[in-house]
Amino acid sequence: MKGRSIGVSDIREVNRKIVLRCIWKHQPVSRAALSLFTHVNKASISQIVANLLAEKLVIETPGVSNGVGRTPVALSINGRKHLFY
């Protein structure tokens, strides 16, 4: 018996869940740190985070500046939304 093959949408959904769990565990966390922790490439992280922000599942807050470059933006779970994963 043949099973259903894994498609791109399946991989996207798995990556989304991995990113959400990582944000929950390490919040507040930067996009760069998410990429390092999850081994998901930066472009995919940006796309996933944009979708999570649009759904208001995560929020952005100013990160801690190290005095060099731009002040990072940190991501946290939106406590006003209920998540069940």
C-alpha cells in the first residue's frame, strides 16, 4: 500500500510549528536566533514570522541593543491568543 507523499505544504507546516515552539521556548527571540536554533533558513524564517504576525500569534518588541548596528526586534508569543500545538 502506498502512502501519501510529503509535499511542500507539509514541510511549511512542520517548519511553522517548529518556529512557534522555538519562539515560545526562547521568547523574546530574534529572527536570526530562530534561524540558528531551528536550522530553518533566514528567508523561510522571515516568511513564517510575517504570517504569524499577520495572524497576531506573535508580537514584536524592541530587543536589547549591543551598541552596534540596528536595534534588534524580538519576537514573543501573543499572550492574548490561545495556542494549542
